[in-house]
Amino acid sequence: MQRSKLLFVLQLCAGAATSISARAQVTTLVSDRDSTIYSSGANLSNGAGEHLFAGASVHTSTVRRGLLHFDVPANVPAGSVIQRVDLRMNMSQTIAGPNLVRLHRATADWGEGTSHATGGEGGGALATSGDATWTLRMFPSVPWSNAGGDFSLASSAECVVDQDGLCVWNSTPALVADVQQWLDAPAANFGWFVIHADEASQPSAKRFDSRENSNPALRPRLTIEFTPPACGLVTSYCVAGPNSVGTGALLAHSGSTSLAANAFVLEASQLPAGTNHLFFLGSTAAQIPFGAGYRCIAAPIARLGPPAVTSAAGTASRVLDFTAPPLLGSLSPGDVRDFQCWYRDPAGGGTGQQLSDALSARFCP
């Protein structure tokens, strides 16, 4: 193996922190899409505005409804059980007294474009491509089934909104069920409508701060408490780039995911024979171009033992030792770690470096 390239890879791993903290079981998300739709115009929206609205205008009969979306599947492990969900939004302007504002689960997808209303943003702006409006869920051509949006008629949670300040939609069984559904079926994750309980009275409008608000502390936040899936689950993910002997190196495992047993083994196959390799681990999945393939683990990462040489059959293995660095003291039951194998492949062309696919393992007591 060329010494300079080996040193580069070792420095990549050693330069990252070798102490990898356990994954939390509570996570807080900022909305990744939000907007307002306005009954006064089929071409009005506020996708990029700093605010979103719910309620009726004081000057007209315009009804406004907010839209919120959170990327739950990207932030909660698949298979988790949702225990509690709380939504916090900052209400920044109103002339109405205390009113109920409800969350209704959206039943169709919708878009957030670049429309940005002026002033206090209550009048909306001309919709741009992809914006949700009162009649269109994606401007200019994808309609809602019902004017005003498609959503569950039963509300998932409600909050009494009075004067300026934080409003919390506390956890309810329906709110938990919504988020559980989004986790289990990501294709059905359409977020919530934010709807005033009395859209007939004037004035009733409440203005909330959106994800584009200039103050990050005021943006909508969803706090999710969850129980990760049972330990022992091991899954493959990411892309193994083709190498000089075939379609790419594959990573498997044997032994036990029990920390007490201390007998978990990583096994790589379909590597070039007699080539240098090393295994490394991290706690966050990724797919980042590296060498002639992809690094499937985001920093911080840590290497597992020194480099070694593959067998004549193009295989390699590494027994994990939970009683020694970098694993000593860094793993608790229920924690997840991701693993990958780096190897030299001069005959493969390009950079001469390649990586296997990756494994994600959840460890048991």
C-alpha cells in the first residue's frame, strides 16, 4: 500500500473524534416547509415569508390557514415507537382575544415556493412555482380535492392562543398517531394544517413565526419522544462501488449484538486479494463521494484496529472489542453504530481507493 494514501486514511479517521456519544431518545425538529393559503385568491401564498397565519382578517372576510411540515423519517430511527409529541410556535401579532387554533393532519402533499408577502405578510403574495394556494396544492396546476386544502376533519391537537408569545400544542393520542404514521409510512407525511377554530368571526387572525423567521429561536419546533426499535437489528445500506473483481465489496456480520457477549464480527467479501484495508465506524449514516466510491458514515468517525491485508479469497474480518478503545465506554444498550470497510484497489483505476457498502447495528445489553 502506498504509505501516503494509508496515512491519509488513518488521519481521516484519527482526526475525527473517537468518542461517539449515544443517540438521544428525544429529538427536536424545526419545520422544513411551511406556508399560508388565503381564501381571497387562488394565486396567493406566502411560502418564503417569515410568518404564517390562521384565522380571519379584520378588514375582509379572508380566511387564512397555515401549513407545517416536519421531516420525521429523517430524524427518528425507523421502527421506533413514538411516545410523546409537542409542537411549539411563537405567535407574534394579533388584535383578537383568546381563541382556539387547531392542528389538522393534511391528507395530500403540498408545496412551498418562493412567494414572500410584504409588510406584516397578512395579505399574501403572488404564488410562485410549487406554492400551495387556497385551490392548488402546488401552483400552478396541481389542485386540492377541496378548496382550502385536504385534511382530516378531526383535529389532532389544539392550543388557546391569546396575546404575543409561545403557544404549545401539547401531546395528544392523535398527535402521537400522526407522527407515528409519518415515521412508518414516509410517503404519507404531509404535515398539518394550522386552522383557527372560528373562521367566521372577525377579527380572529393569529400570526405565527415561520421557519424563515430571522430569529431561529422563534421558528416552529416539534419535540418528539420515542423508544428506538428493539436492539439486535442489523441492516445494510448505502452503495458499494464496483471494484477490480466485480460489483463491489459487501459488508456482513456474525456473532452477537450483545455488548456483554463481546463477540460481534464484521465480515467483508468481494474485495481484491492481498490488499490493504481497514474498518471504521460512526453514528450517522451518509453517502459522501470518497475515493472511487462513497463514504457511508458522516463524521465523527473512528477506525477499528490497524490496517490489515485481505485473504487470497478477497475476504476480511474484524472482531469488535467492546472492552477497548474506541468502543470502550462509548456504547450503551440500544445505541446504534454504522460500519464500513475501506480498501486499496490499484487495479480498479481512478484513485485506487474504494469502500464497501455499510452496516447499521443496534446493540443489546
